[in-house]
Amino acid sequence: MALEDMKFIQNFKKITEDAWLKGWHERNGGNITYRLTEEEVAGVKVFINEDSAYTPIGVTVKNLANEYFLVTGSGKFIRNMTVCLEENAGIVKIDEKGENYKIVWGLTNGAKPTSELPSHLMSHSIKVEKTNGAHRVIMHSHTTNVIALTFVLPLDGAVFTRELWEMATECPVVFPSGIGIVPWMVPGGSAIADATGELMKSHDVVIWAHHGMFCSGETLDLTFGLMDTVEKSAEILVKVLAMGGKKQTITSQNFRDLARDFNVSISEDYLS
Ligand code: 2HA
Ligand code: ZN
């Protein structure tokens, strides 16, 4: 079996293709990282080369020591992941201090991991701690309608959460822990990684104002689905606002009833 026949690689290609078709990944916009399971690491051993040198990550992620990640490449296009994965993505290994990475597969011709590697790995680190290792995926997309809303709604996570919940009944079930908002910041560094990681402690969805969205999840499918659900809700809200605004909506009591019947706990912070 070739590396590219492995299930996680096939799943990765499927969601990159789907995300491109959604219109979330113009040019080199957006990036995706996936933390391999132990079985997947064992399965890729015959294909990888651990001889390359370590490079600083820019943040310290001690609890990710010796973990392997499939990562999209810096400057690479999500639409090309299915064309040639080796040139556009790669597998990196984190060192035992959680401070450096090395490329062990792919990212050929001198390519590097995504410029947002600090934000991705900081978010992975927080989620490994908070979910006991259940979350494996961080996805960053330039979702059109969510970005549009960051020019119009106050940059307040409680407002975004409530407004987006109201646009689709299933939203509080899909993202019960709500949304965090990072104000506009220079992307690509450790400062935005710290701000994103802080919000990932209590949310699976973090919006970067005037830029895009970060989603965390257990599987590639669930993370894509979360991104899609939030963006779909944002699309409805953009249409509602364009039609002159809400004339009626889902009430706080409706949400409490939904939470009870669907067995999800949602914070009263969003239900005033
Ligand atoms: O170009 O999306 O945030 C990749 C990005 C940077
Ligand atoms: Zn971006």
C-alpha cells in the first residue's frame, strides 16, 4: 500500500477538495493540520525519512512532543492538495521539547509548513489538554460570509454566537460552546497564536476579524462540518440583514427547550 492509499490521507484530500469547492480557499488562503494516531504513525514509518533538521516552531507546545502532523504547505493552494499532495503538504514531527519541527514526508522542493503553524500547534496543544487527546484537526478557512459579518457585527463572541445560533436551529447543538473572536491582528506569528489558543480553551470555533475562521474537531469530517455549519448560518444572517433584518426569531426559551431535548449544555451567557 502506498502512503496516499491510507485512509487519513484520502479523508484529507476529500475535505480539501470540498473546502476548495465551497469557495473558502482562494489562492493560498487557509490551511489545515491533522494529528496522526499511533496506528497511522506506525503505518507511515516505511514512507518517512527522519534525517532532516529541526526548525523552531515559534511557540512551545510541550504536550505535543514527538507527535506527527499532516500539514498544508506555506504558499500552497488548497485546490492543489488533490493534484499532488507531496508538493503541497507534508508530515512533520515535533521534537521532545515541543519547540521544533522537522519535515519527515512531503513538502518537496524546499516547501515549508503553513505560515499559520504557530496558531495551529498552539490550538492543538490546548485541545489535546482540554479534550484528553480527542481533537485531532485544526482547520483555518477564509469563509466569505463570516468574514463579511466581522465588518458589521460588534467584535464580541457572545454577540456572534447568539446571532449565528438564531439563524439555524441545529447551531447550538453543533457548537454549544459558542464562538471566540480575535480582533484584527497580523497573521502568521506567535501573538495571534496565543490569542487564538486562549479562546480555544473554551470554544471550538474562533473567528479572526476581517480574515477568517479557525475550527477544531475530532475528525476531518466533523471539523469540516463545523466550519460549514457556522458559515451556512453566517450566509443566512447576511441575507437576513440584507433583507432589512429579523422580524421574528428563535427565543432564549426556545434554545433552553432545544438544549434539554438534545441533551446539550449551553451557557446562560448566550441566553439573556
Ligand atoms: O495564506 O490563510 O492566514 C494562508 C493564510 C494565512
Ligand atoms: Zn488566513
